[in-house]
Amino acid sequence: PYYVDLNQNLFLQASLHSSDRDLVVFVDTCVTSPDPSNFRTLTNELIRNGCVKDPTYSSYYLPYSNIARFAFSAFSFVNRYPSVYLQCELAVCRYNDYSSRCYQGCVSRLKRNAGS
């Protein structure tokens, strides 16, 4: 665990360790929760589908790299939850594969029309 004060910036890094130098990493989704086994009920989205959801989230972008760096401001889920847990989904893609998830950036999911 990491211990930080409220409103202190928490800096994170995800690194891909591979002998293949043509791989890049992309932060797709990061969600926080007070419950390490439940990231669906009481959550706070930092980034979803590559789109920033939390105003304190900052990406320290290294263009098409095997390292992803980001930060967000520490917060609490009201006073009854002493800890906050983080779960992230990252994509690993081939360098210069422009059809891959890593090169799409923020993807807004459009709802389909149910029709009649």
C-alpha cells in the first residue's frame, strides 16, 4: 500500500517489460473503489475508454512508448472507508498499428437507437 494525504498527487507508472521493442502501452480505463473486490458499485472513474473522467487526472504522455505515466489527486470515499483501491485496464499494441486501440485515444461509446 501507498499512504498519501488527501488532495496529494499520486503518481503512477506502468511499464511493459518485453524484448519486443515494437510494443507500446496505452491506459484505457482506471477506476477506484473502497472495496478491492468490487469495482462496479461505489466507484470513481479516473479514465474510461481513453477519455478522462476525473478533473485531477493527468497523463504524462510519452508518445507511443512501453511506459505509461499518470497521476491523480488522492481522495476518500466519505469518512467510513479508510482505503481506496485502483484498478486499471491497459492495452498493449504494435508500434505504428494505427488501427489498434493504442492509437484511437478517447473513444466515446454511442448508444444505439432501440427503434420501434
